[in-house]
Amino acid sequence: MTQQHILQVSQLTKKVRFLLESELNNVWITGEISNFIAASSGHWYLSLKDNKSQVKCAMFKGCNRRVRIVPQNGQQVLVRAKVSLYEPRGDFQLIIEQMEDAGTGLLRQKFEQLKDKLALEGLFSLSCKQALPKNITRVGVITSPTGAAITDILSVLKRRNPNIEIVIYPSLVQGDSAAKQLNKAITMANVRNECDLLIIGRGGGSLEDLWCFNEEEVVRAIFASKLPIISAVGHEIDTTLSDYVADLRAPTPSAAAELISQDKSELLHRIQQLQQRLMNSTTAFHSIKAQRFNGLLHRLQQVHPEQKLQFQQQKVDDLSIRLITTVNREINRFKQQPQHLAEQLTHLSPLKNIAILKQQNMQQQQRLLMAMKYKLETKTQQFINLIEQLQLVSPLATIARGYSIIRNKDAKVITNIKQLTTNEVIQIQLSDGTVNAKVLTK
């Protein structure tokens, strides 16, 4: 075995951490929370487990501020995390970036996966959108005949253009059988071909309530429709896959009625169409490019000093927790000593030495309390000194004092002029950002 193949333990853990973070950038994991600790620094430490195994996790305060749930032991959650390694102990761990309740999170993940699939197939393409007819005389509405949506549509059309006829194709808009009925209603409207366009929608609700408008069979039925379709599902903040595939999306059922009854110029109508198509195109493009963006973001984080600072903060939290555990264990051990002495005294029953032993016992308790107080103050001061030392060696503090860090195109730090070449593009990191520069001469 040659010496070049022998690694230090710290070198090994660093290599393993780099391999884990490079190969497993972002993963989605569902599991049960256990051993949850909210550290004084604002970071969260926990374990995710199932019935066979568990893994340690950390979620730094910059990410956990965006979490909308209150984590508790025993709670099932869905997390997006980076696979990493805590180098000081060699522990395999996850760095959590996003956390949601398992039920809502899985449904939202299913939504994103189906949206990406259909976008790649071209169902959201602008070239497949149909233009709305100029002169609309009859409109088909696919919704619940007893819901608020049909009431709003009839009210708006009666006020704005009572000459437009309405044909209602009744369908459930919530529940397990709603998707099949919506699909059947779209097919029936196309077969009868008695309307100029269709409006499909309902009032607002939760993601579960609106889920039938995200079902693949409904989306494909809208895409295959020969009649132009306006999607008017929920409120303005609600978005479904039916909105992406429809020829036009209205924020609400009332807004859909206003769109088809507006008496606007051709130019304004064209602008509204182009605006909606641009929105759909931008959303579809973002979905396709999201994975590439995450990869580039991960590469940027690898060279950012904030990641190193987070690991140092995690190390401080770990030392703090270990110190508190040690002090509590010592206190419990010292508290048990007087009880053991009392038991021995009772067993031996030396009557003539009772007064002396009681006095000694009181003195030992006072010395014990003084020793524990002194030790706790010493450890606390050492802990404060470690934090001050950490702040002194932080590269961010150095930069804030007016210094800068120069890196070459490979993101390696330049420490002397010999590492530079003429016309080389370098990156200068300052306290409030980075600039690119070019070496004119050495």
C-alpha cells in the first residue's frame, strides 16, 4: 500500500460528503418525525423514520421560517432535502429545504409530476390553443346545476348581454366520480355541437376539492375538444391543470362570463389572448427548466461560504446540546451521592457519629454546589470564547472590513500573483456582492 492512498478520517468524510451531495442533489422523502429539537440558534434537528429505518436531518432557520406547519414527534411529513454528511461525527444526514404535511404535499407533488408530463407532450403548447369566436350567441356551461358558479354566470350575462343563450351540461365538480362526469359532459357538448364555446368550472375550494379538474382524463378531454373551452375553476389564486390546457383561463366563473360578453375592440381582445398565452408559456417553460436550475443552484451553493457557516453553526449547536446533557448527567449523579451515603449510614447505624456525619454531609453538599456552579460558569465562558473565535475567523467578517476574495474561472481562491495570467477573467467577492474583472497585465 503506497502512502498516497492513505487518507485521514477528516479527508474521508469530506470526500464522502462531496460524493453524496454531487450524486444525490435533491430528493423527496416521506416519513415520521422523531427526536425533534428546536435549537436556540433557530435550526431544527430531527429524525425521519418508517417501520424499517431512520435518518438524521437538519433544517436551518433560513428554510424553516417558510414552513407552514408546526413539526411534532409522530407527525407524517413530506420533505425535499439534500443528502449530506456531518463531517465532525461522520453521520449520514439530510439537509431539509422544504417541509409539508404528507397528505397535502403528496397531492401537490402528484400535481407537479402530471403537469411536467403533459407539458412535455405538448398539451399546454400555445400552437394548440383555439381562438374564441368573435360573435358569441350560445355558450355551453359544464358545472353543477345547483352550484354558485352557474348562478354567477347567469347573473353576469343577464346584466351585460342577455341575448347570449346558455346551455347547461350538468356534472359533479367534486368527488371520486366527478372526473368521469366532466369527461362525459365535454364529449357530449362536442357531439351535439350546439354552442360557440364552452365554460367549465366551479367555485373556489381546497386542492382536494378542485382535484377533479387535475385528473388526466379531464385534461385530455379539454385538449381534444373541437369547441373552444374557457377554464373558470375556483378563485383567482386557484390553479388547475384544466387552466393550462384550456384555450383561455378566467380567474372566476363570473370573470368568464364577463370575458365572453365584453364589447371590446379587436386589438384589446388580441392583447388579452397574447397575455394569457404568454403566462401559460412562461409557466410551462419554467416547469421544464426547473431541474436544470436546481442543478446550477446546487453548484453555486457548493462554493458559497454560507454553507460552511451553516455547518459550523450546526457543530456549535451539537456541542451545546452535548454540554447540557453532560451537566445534567453530572448533576443527577451528584444528587444521588447523598442518598447513597444516607443508606449506608442507616445500614451501619453508628449512633455516636450521627452528628458528625450530618455536619460532613452538609459541607459536602455546599462544596458540591459550589463546584458545579464553578464548572458551569467555566464551561459557559469557554463556549462564549469558541463563538467569538468562530466569528473572528469567519470569511464574511473579513470581507465586511473591506477585504475581498478573488477566484479564477474554476472558483479556486487566488492567493498570489503567480496564479494569474494576462486576459484571464476573475471573480472578486465583496461584502455586498461579486464583480467580474479581467487581468490586463501582471
